[in-house]
Amino acid sequence: MYEWLKVQAEQQPDKTAVVYEDQHLSFKSLYKEALKLSRHLKRLDRNRLGLYIGNTLEAVVLVHASMIAGIEIVLINTRLTAREITVQLGDIDVDTVITTKPLELEGHRLYDLTDLYELEPLSYNVDPPTGGTTLSIMFTSGTTGRAKAVPQSYRNHFTSAKGCEQRFGYGHASIWMNVNPIYHISGFSILMRSVIAGCPMVLVGKFDEARIWQKVVEYGVTHTSMVPIMLKRLMAHPIPDHNLEGVLLGGAGVTREVLKEALSKGLPVYNSFGMTETCSQIVSIGPGDPKILEGTAGRALDNVEVAIDHANDGEILVKGGPVIGHYLNADIEITEKFFRTGDMGYLDEEGYLYILDRRKDLIISGGENIYPKEIEDAANAYEKVANSAVVKRQDDEWGEVPVLMIEAVPGETIDERTLILHLKARLARYKLPKDIKVVENIIMTSTGKVSRGQNQQFYDQSESRKQ
């Protein structure tokens, strides 16, 4: 049931499995190449390997080879420093890393593909994976502290793919384009979805607007997924005639303005919400839903249940097949089989989820709960603001108060009085920031989210220097 590539190679051997630049591999050829590489991987005698990979055909073969060999895949974020990588790998006892791009890492055995193929192949027998077998391990982005090691099983990935397939409307006749990094759940999930559904995946190594649109037209791409900044760049380019049926949006920065512009240009956008711990999306809303511009992330997929813990600041709870059951290096919070996401929000009477913020980022001012994201969304709607982050400041009277850090659009100067008027029209008085700081850049995580911790640290340091 879980040997997806082998099944596709047997059932539709000549169908294209992956396209990368001018290279095409059928399901049969991909399986053959992966099986060959798996015999070299087994010579390493490791049940868990770090993969430091880019979006290339070689990386796709390596992922499938590891799966065939029964090796747990540890996806390394290639934007991390060597020190950060060392800490993460040390947390889960990984001493060997396979690379498809340059990496210097002391204290670990590093192999590129040339090194691997020079190893003598080893014949082996591996039991087929079960639903509970760990397929991949990824680390959370660490916006609020230490990155947690997330083990994702074959069942997690399979049920996630099936839930997305039903809501997003793709199948074996579809064509996926993957512009997200494979080391991230957003990109890795597409690799899994395409092989599970038995449809081609057009893999993009470098994001270039003109080339993206060219590939969309050339290959008849029907489905893709991206973060809002990518979509913004694509919409700034002339949009050709296309066959797109779905553009799945996730991550930070999905605003009504982005969705509205995309819909006005005829792009079939789906808003979504998901986590590394849920193998990508668990909630989504399609372009035909009248509520898509009302600030909701959508409704839960059919194989997922979402609830709200009203006794704990409205924390979002989720359970279902895509949801992991434990971390490898930390305790996990599960209540009556519901995973506690740490995000806060609410469900309306029709089951639509509205996300407010991370529970750990909550600002309690004079007994009132203030959600940083709500202030950021209001600030980002101001035309001269490129990005924003809300941090907290201790206050003798109120306990905590919000401070707004803003990054201006290049070439623009922000008038604080005008911005405050803009915010007053959108926020209750107690939510208004008590201070506004214009900064050169808002600090982001490697996965494109506002880093609360680093921006808070930057703000605290700048304030201490004044004293």
C-alpha cells in the first residue's frame, strides 16, 4: 500500500513522473534509478540519514532511493548555518549527511552522489513500510524557540495527500508544479502527492517569474502551491493563457489583498493553513467560496477534525490521519487525541476557521488579549508598508503593550500620524501599538515567517542601548 513509486512503475511505467529543466523521467525510469542508488545507500549502514538537497532531479531520485532502502529521511533546511544544522542533527543522533549541493559540516560524514556511486552496491531485503513507519523527519521553523524534530509517517503523508486530493481537486490526469523547497513540508508534500496520485511533477529549481509562466504553459500545469510572495511576483508579470485549476497558498502573509488581486486576475487561488506536524494543509478554502475574502483559512479537510479550546485562549486543536503523535526531541501536547497547535483562533457557526496568532506570542494588556498578527495584518494593508512585526514591551500600568516594527516599501517614507489613522480605522483602541519603529528589515525565519523571537531580541537590544 505504501510502496507508491513501485506501484506506479508497474501500473503506468511509461508515464512521466518528473520533469526538471530539459530532463524527463518516467515512473519506470525513476524507480529503476532509485532502486540502483538504494543499493549504494545501504552500504552506509544507517537507518537514518540527513539530506542536504536542492530542487533537482538527483534530489528526487535520492529521496525515493532512501524510501526504497527503508532509511528515514532527515530534511535539512539549506538556509541554516552549519552550527544550527549541527545542533539539529545532534538532537536526533544523525552523523551522516548526503548532499546534492556544497556543505561544510564538521563532525559528520558527508557524501555527495559521486561518493555514493563509488561505494560497492549491497544486495539487501527490506520489509515493506507500514503506515506507522517513519518516512521523513523535519524540524519546526523555530519561531518561538528550539526547533522540534517532527517524525512524519507513511500514514501521515498518505492521508494528508488524500485529504488534499479531495479538496484541491487533482488526480492522476493532473500535472503538479513544485516551486517550493523539497526540504520544507510544502515542497516535500508535493513530491509525495504526485507519486501517490500517479501524476507528473514539474520541479522548479530557481524561482523566475518568466520561466515559471513559460513552464505552466508548456507543460499544461494544473496545480501548484506557493507562498504569497511568490504569487505576488507572478502577478506582477504578464499572465498568459493557462490551464491552472488550483493555486494553493500557505504560510505567512496570505492577506485579503493578495487573494482579491489573484481572483481578479482569474487565478484559482485556495487559501490554506497547515503545519509541519500535520504534513502540510489541514484547512483550506477554494476560489468559489464566498467567504474566501473574509479572512478565514477555510474549513477542515474531510479526514481532519479541528476544535477550539475556549478555556485556553482559544487554542486550535486538531486530530486525524495527517497529524503526528510525538516529537523526537521534545514533549508533545495532546489532549484527548487532539494535537495542541499553539495557534489561537475561532470557528464560526459554519465551521470556518479564523486564525489569530501563536499562543506564545499573545500580548495581555490590562487584562485584554492582543494578537500580534491582527495588528500586523492591519499595518501590512497600508500601501507604504512592505512588512511588519509586532513585539511586546513591559509596561508598569498595563503589564504588556504592543510595539509595531515596520519595514517601508523601497523609496517610500512612512508618516507615523497617517499610519496611526489607518490603524485606528481597523483596530480597537486597546490594540493600537504604543510605539512604532521603522527598521531596515523585518527579520524572517528560513521558511518565510516573521520571527517573533529575533525581532523581539532586536527590539530589546535597541532599547537597552538607549538607556
